[in-house]
Amino acid sequence: MGITYTQPTDPGLLDPEELARHLSSTIRSAVPWLVTLSNADASLPEREGKWSAKEVIGHLTDSAINNLTRMVRMQIAFEHMPGYAQDSWVAVQHYHNREWAEVLALWFALNEHIVWTIRHIPHASLANQGAVAGSPLTLGFLIEDYIAHMQHHLRNMRSWVHPGEIVDDSSAEPGQRLGQ
């Protein structure tokens, strides 16, 4: 699966409703500052060779697409699922050329659907197993890591799109354990 952003929690300690609330809180706390970015500001990369805010949110949209599919598939049966070439996905979809409001709306809509999907996962299914890019994992960990991955990117992006601003993101601590 590549880089992970948190440690797995025992699936028996996780709760789908709590995971859904945590994801919802993450996206809903980011939207107020994300919408303050102009299209021009969202088009500027963090620095030479790095993504712009449009491309970071585009990457998080690609993550949503891939992880929603994984969440659905892992509820049905054990599967070996592929990773994806993140830089290539961002490049071929030309997020940098799209209007910021459109990129943001797509990311938000997909994640609202993921919140809905997580909320309806049977508790016992959080222990279901699968493999992503050859790495075994549980559905519960996939969801935990998806949220931590998003928080990582939002926290980093906020520090460079609003430099000097104190970021109160206490709900987004890396490695935060849900359900404990």
C-alpha cells in the first residue's frame, strides 16, 4: 500500500458511525478555509516542482475514487486491489487547468458519499481483509488511514496557502486512534 499515515486500531474497537463522523468533521472543517482561495491562489504550487492546491485536492479526489472502490469491494469479498500512480493520475486529469470551485466541489461530493458509505458499513465488516498493492489490511484500517492521509495533506496545504496562520486542527492529529 505504500506510505501509511496512522497505525491500525483493533477493528473491534472501531465504530462505523464514529469513523464517518470523523471524516465528515475533517472535510467540513477544511471547506471554510478552502473556499477562501481564489482560482489564481489555488493554481500556485507550494514551491517549484510541487503541487498547487488544485492538484492536492485533485489528488485527494483520486484517493477518494480509489478508496471508495476499495471500501465497497472489501465489504463483499477478499480481493487483491492495485495501487495507483498518484502523480500520473493528477497530471492526466489536468486539475491545474480546472476551475478551483469545480475541483473543490468534486472532492467534497465524493467525500460526502464516502461518509454515507462508511456510516452504513456493518460493524463486523471492519475486520474484513484485503490487500492493496500487495499489502494486507483490514477495512477498518483502510478507512482510518484514508482519513489520516487526508488530514496530512490538508494540514500541510493549509500551512503554505495561509502562511503564519495558526492552524487549530486538533481533530487531525497524526496517529489519532478512533474508537478508543
